[in-house]
Amino acid sequence: MIITSLPEDSSRVAALQAGDVDLVQNLPIDFLGLLEAQGFQVAAPQLGSIQMVNLSSTRGAPLDDRRVRLALNYAVDREALFNSILGGRGSLADGQMIGPDGVGHNPAVSAYPYDPELARRLLAEAGYPDGFSIRWDGPSGAYIQDRATQEAIVAQLSQVGVKVDLNFMEQGAFIDGLLKGTLAPMSFLNWNYFPIMDADFVYNWFQSSNGTKIYANPQFDELFGASRRAVDATVRVDLLDQLAQITHDDPTGIYLFHPPDVFGLAAGVRGFTGRPDSVIWLDDLRLE
């Protein structure tokens, strides 16, 4: 078995079509219909992660006002983006960071509906009747359809008066800025809760003590600390449910999608199973 890296989308597609490789990960959504028509297999298991726009509430106005962060969630038509950009693959986030496949998902929490009128009303209540201008740092090519997703959200936010200065960054510089807390007030990231499929993996980054400097909520900090000390599983799940509700009512970002992990396979590949933790079990694969 030979494993190779093909960084360019077009190179991965061409290699599969030419028969140079039998299994390709991270295929572009736009090519899936074509590849299926050509007889290739396509698999798009949902990842245990969330694509979201981080809204740093620790940097002062305007994002320190929860009404503004709520308004930005109501201003984004997530379903339209999901269908047009991801082709309906994966799933929509329902107003929280953890999906139903992870420990810490609260089924009582609902998604924010698309409501630009409510968004404008909340912005006006917060003192921004004409909107505001803000900076946004984001990666390009690091996550599935990340550039197209960010550009579409910026266009939707402009409809409620929010003018975004969108800056795409090289991934290494972007992650360095994230860890040092120096990114723009708005940023885009794919937060993983795989491989452990637990909310702790994501919530850790939103403690007020974390160097990312994205979020500061004393109640969140208290309950998150308690969830790490809890030895009773029932007690811990209840604490995580409360954290999901807190981060819905006082959002850490614009919650978008649980993205797919997109694979293309030659017609003869057997034994492949897509997983939410992105693990590929090679001992189950065979080529007929």
C-alpha cells in the first residue's frame, strides 16, 4: 500500500480518474456528481466537528454585546449555504457546537432561524441601527469549501449593515494567531470534537483563561470546571447540557455546519466505512 499527499483539489480528482490512486480523501464537493456518473464510489460521512465563525467577545465593542452576536446568527441563512456550498452533505448545526453524535449535545437546544429583520432589530437595540464595520481573519483551503463559505457569509451580513473586511491567511499563520489570541474579532474555524466525540474537546478553547481570547463568561467557566471534576456520568451530562444552553443564549460564534469528510473510491474498492473521527481502517480495505 502506498499513501501519498496531493495538496491540490484538481490533482486528487485527476489521480482518481486516471487510476493512479484507488481512494482519495478531501474531494471537492463540485466534482462528486461527475465522479459518480463516471462510475466512481463517493462517501461523505459527517465529521465530529463544527464549522463556525468565532465572535470574540473579549475585544470590546461591538462583539462584547450578546445582542450583536445573536443578531449575526439570525442574519445568516445557514440552510441556503449548506445546500449551495456543501451540496447538502453533512448536517446543519442546531444552535450549539456539538452535534448529536457527540457527548454534550443538548437535544432541547434549537437552531437560530434565518431572520434578518430580527437581526436588524437586535443591532438597533445594541446601538448599531446602521450596522458596523469589522475585521475577519480566515483560512483558505484548510477546510472543505472554507473560502466559498466565508465569502457567502460576508455577503449575507452586508444585508443587515455589517461591513466585513475579510482577510485570508496562510494556515500556519492563522493557527499561530489563533493560539496567541491575535486574530481579528471575527474568524473562521473547523473545531473538532473527534476523536473522543466529547464536548470537552471544543469547550476547552472557550474558557476565559484560554489564550485564544475568544470568549469570557463566568458562568461558562464555572460549569465547565465542574464538568471536568464530575465523576458521575449523569451529573456531567447535565452540566454539559447547561453549557450548550449557555453558549446558545450567549453565543461564542455563528454556528454553521457539521461538515462531511468527502472520499472518492475506485469502483473495485471494498470494505471502506466512513467514520466521524476521520479514521480509515486499512485492514478492512480490499480491491477487487
